[in-house]
Amino acid sequence: MRIHFHIPGSTALRSAALLVCVCMGVSGCDLLFGEIETAAEEPCSWITDASSADADEAEGETVVMLDASASMMQSESGRISDFTEDIAGEMLHGFMGGPQRRLTLGVFSGQKSHINYAFANTIRPHALDQGADEQADRIQACIEEQVAAALEQAPAGPDDAGTDVLAAIDTGARAFDGAGDRRLTVVTDGHSNMGCLNLSRVLHEPDYEALEKECGEKKEWPTADFSDITLRLVGVSGVGVEHSGDVTGAQAVGQIRDFWNTIGARLPGAGDTPVVVESDSSLVEPPEPPGDGWPADPPIAVFGPDDLLVIDTEALFKTDSAELLPSAEEGIDEVLANYGPTLDPALGVTVTGHTDSRGSDSYNKDLSRRRAQAVRSYLESAGFAEVRAEGKGSSAPVCDDGGEDSFDDECGRLNRRVEIRFNQD
């Protein structure tokens, strides 16, 4: 999909001008349009050729940080959200009639939010007096190519599992190189499972004042002045965070959205404008994973009422598998460590597996039972004495995912879960 900027009557005007060009020659066309771009020229050279634009003329900056963690790059449904249009649209902000802007695109993942920059401090071209809509198309196509190339080169080592959204915000804010209008967009589902804002630890009834103090003591709280930075978080999703009992997908999204809006309002110099914005994304096939695949994210798991812990199965198992991922074991260990004082290993624990509605009832019930048994075995190894496992297949959905004929990916991901209820007499 392309973003089009339409100039009324521009098509007829260009057609007439091209006829004039035939008579006047190329030099005459130069008078009408400026220098003609020939087929031999590289249309994306403005990204790599700093000499093609005057940096002193840039009156604004746009920095985009793209989350390339596993929760963004893969899903059990086989399709992921494509945020390319969001990224290109942000980088074309103010293009028509606006000044030149510096553009930076970084890709992040991992405990330290290591950043791979696709490009940095690149000067966006001026809009042409004629043909600006086609020019915007070409700029967007160049940005799309850079996004795809950056994802292909995304890091995939053991240190790159998970994501630290706060660190990406901090790094992005420190990437600005000049004055003027500053826009920072972080494209992420918001599933921060690293750093001082690990959602498994802080999302349930967060004490924001204490969190800010803790992050500051760990030197993880951003120090940049956000009074002149427009911060936007695009792509925030509640999938995989909490969807237990009567909590709907919309409520789960609301919970994580409220968290990041509150964090955004507490940043130095920030106002109270919500930082989470809607996305124009669509579902697409995921990119080819680098190396041996995307590093598995530690699961984000949040306790609900009555000591109920709900974990998205994508954080625990591969598709059609009942073998716990190594990252899942580490994530469960962290959850148990964080909530250890409130959990009594001597009391009973019930583990219940659930699937979406695709597949046969017998297959789904067997898969959910085997997954529950895998979690039970791990909890027993962690010291819980009375653990019961059961599989309910697709018989207890959170929402109606539509079945095979009209499957709803978002609802299906909500239904695929493992519920662990602790402290049962």
C-alpha cells in the first residue's frame, strides 16, 4: 500500500508539459521540472548520499525505532502485523510544503536494546513543485526497502531475545542531532520483558512512582528532555499479556496501553498527551528469520484475581509442540522469583491448557493436556508438591475465534493459553 498526495489536475498538467518537452528538448523540461531523473539514476541515493542535500536546511527530525523481537516477528497463526506503512507515513510527515527533515531508522531487540541503524541523520528531499505525489511514492518505496533490509540483518544471538521498550525510547530520544520539530516513533507491541520495566513484574497494579525511582537508580530512566519531542508508540497490543476469565482482548490492550501512556507522561518534560496511537498495519507473511530463527522471547505473564496466572502459549511452545522452550523456563523462573513470597509451594496448583478452535476436538484436547503436563512437570521441579494438569482444548474460549472458515487471528491468540492457578487448598 502506498501513501498518495494528490494535486488536483496534476495528471493533465504533467501530460501537457511532457508534450512541450518533446518540442523543447530535455533542457526545456529542466525549466519546467528541474533536473530530470533518468532511469539510470538510483532513486534511493538520497538515503546514502549525504552530499545530495544541505543538512543546514533541515528544520526537523524524525527518529523511528522498530522492535524486531520474536513477539513482533512471528506468531503461531503464521501472520504478523506489517507496520511499514506506519513507518513510511511518519517519515513523510510534513512532506508537502514542509522543510527538509533528518530521518533515522533503527531496529532494536535484546536485553540491552542493541540498535541496528538502517540509516541515521539522512536528509529527506524537498517536495517537488510538480509531481510531489509520485515523489512521495518513491520515497516511501525506498523506506520500505530499508525496513525490509534492516529486518533481514536484525541480530539473532542469545543476547537478543526479548525487548526493552524503555531503553529504545531513551536511545531514540538521544539520537536527535539538531533543533526544530522532533518526532520519535517507537514501533512495538509494548511487550517489554527486559530491564526495569519488565511487564511480568510491574504491569499488575503498578506503583509508577516506585518504578521511576527504581529505573533511575539503575540508570535506565530516560534523561532526555521530552518537552520538545513528540513521542508515539505504534503497534501496542495486549496479546500475550493478560487475557484471563472475563478479560477481553480489548481490555488487555487497554491495560498495556494505559501502562505506556502513564510512563510516557512521567518522562522528563513530557506532557499528558497519550503516547500510544492507532496503527494502520495489516497482517502479512512474516519475514525470513535470520540465522537459526528469531530468539524466543521470555514470556510476559501477569497475575489476575485469585492467584491466576495466564501465559500465551506462543511464549511457551512452538506450534503443535508440547515441549517447553528454554526461554519459557527462564521466564517462569523469573515470575516465580518475583511473586515467590505470595506463592505457597505446599498448596495445590492447577495447570489448564487451552487451544483455539481450529483442528479436531480430540487433537486440541490432547495437545492442551500435554502442554499442561509439561508446565506441571516444570513446576514440580521448582518445588511445588501438588500440581494437577488438565487440557480443555477449545471448549473454554475467551472469545469466539470463528473456527476454520472465518478464523480471527487476534481472538485465536487470546484463546491459545495456559492458565496456572496457585494457592489452592
